Amino acid sequence: MVEIRLVNLRKTFGDVVATDQVNIVLREGELSTLLGPSGCGKTTLLRLIAGFYTPDSGRIYFDDRDVTDLPPYKRNTGMCFQNYALWPHMSVYDNIAYGLKLKRINGMRYTKAAIDKRVRDALELVHLTGLEDRHIHQLSGGQQQRVALARALVVEPDVLLLDEPLSNLDAKLRVEMREEIIRIQKELRITTVYVTHDQHEALSISDKVAVMDRGYIQQFGPPRELSLIHI
């Protein structure tokens, strides 16, 4: 687990300012949500934390380590994308194992036995034990989201990043998966950054909420302390 500290972050795309003057501390072990309408800069900020974008100015720290110039694979983060980004030709097991097969610890690959144990532990964590041999097209939307979560968590990241993870689910499944994300995050106590435009979703899952508008953080604090009528 790490504390994430963003210092004077600014990111532009041409003449468009995506984020600016972002100064925020996301505490270790908490679930912090970036909330705001489309185009407010929340996904850009998430991708800056992940390392997919490089800021024009400012710094990003994981604890006291400056990760601003590090590529994504050196930040030890796990990410769930809005469209899940699962491999359709692979089984559930192979999708989850994919990152472990690429990852090295002190230059060494994981053994087959170590990969198998981690994958099966991840399957149990997301309640998919018994479905490891199925292919992605055989799963429901909620099950696919669980696979994406398991794949992000199996590499034991310091930070979990979730980009609108429930937006493709129907209302009933959104509630179910919201509860699952809360359960998993609390069980693992992993520092989590969650992006959503859904105010109710943000207030129901978060330890802290950062309300964003036009690239700036307008409010940041526990849900009960925010005034969100303008969103």
C-alpha cells in the first residue's frame, strides 16, 4: 500500500487544458473517487497516476518515491478499464494469469506453481472459482468485470485504478459489483483510485471524493462533507 501525492499537476492536449493545479494526497489504504462530468479531467488524472500520460509540469509521488517519469510497468499499479480490455480468445484463467507471466521479481519470472496459486487465490477473491476454463464470451457482464478485477489484483499492485468500471452494466449489476468492489478493497486495504460520473456511486463507495470540473479539483473530502448539488 502506498500514499499517492500529486503536486501542481498540469496536463494539456494542444490548446485544451485537461488538468491544472492539482494538489492532492490520496491516503494509503483508502478508496478515493474522482467525480465529475465528461471532459472534467478525471480520466486524464487517473492516467497520469498510472503513467499512461506524462504531465506537462508537476510531480507524482508514491510515498516518498517520485514516479513521474517512470513507465506504467515500473509503478506496480493494477488497472481496470471501462471496456474491461479482456482477451476474447483466452480462458478466464489465462486472462488473469497474463500479467503474472510477464512480471519479474528481481529479474526472475514466477514459476508455474506460483502463477497457479495466485490465479486461484484471485478467482476465489472475486467469487469466480469453477469458471476458470470458460472463455470471455461465455460470461455475463458482471462476471467479465470480476475477471478484469482479478487480473488487476493478481499481480499484487500497490495501487488499484478503476476507470468507470461499472458503466457498461445494468442497474442491478452495478449495485452488485459496487458492493463487491467495496468488499475487495476493504479486505485487501489497497490504495484505490476510482473514476465515475455517478454521484450516488461516488458517495456510496468512497472514503474521500475529489469533485472535478474543467480540469480543477473543486472539493475534496469525505462524502458527508461535500456539497454536490451542482453536479
